[in-house]
Amino acid sequence: MFEFLIWIVLVVATVVPMTKLLPHFGINKNWAFACIISPVVLILLWIMALKLQEMERR
């Protein structure tokens, strides 16, 4: 039970900031709820980094 609570805290600590950040990168904020699955966090961070590089070039 304790592990489940830790997992919930980590998911909330990931999803809430992602819902704020994703729209700035042109990604629908609902994709933040996919962060419940750990590899999706890495994929979204990678996409955000690529878009940030693209923004810096302009």
C-alpha cells in the first residue's frame, strides 16, 4: 500500500507540471496524463527538447 502512495505522489508531481509546460511547446496538455506510464515521460521530454532547439534557431 505504501508503494502505491509513493507512485501516486510521483505521478501527480509529474503530470501537473507537464500540463503547464506542454502547451508552450505546441503539444496538447492532455498528453500529460500519459505520463502515468514512465517511458512516456522520457518521450515527451525528448520532444520538448527538440522543439526548444527549434525555437532557439528562430
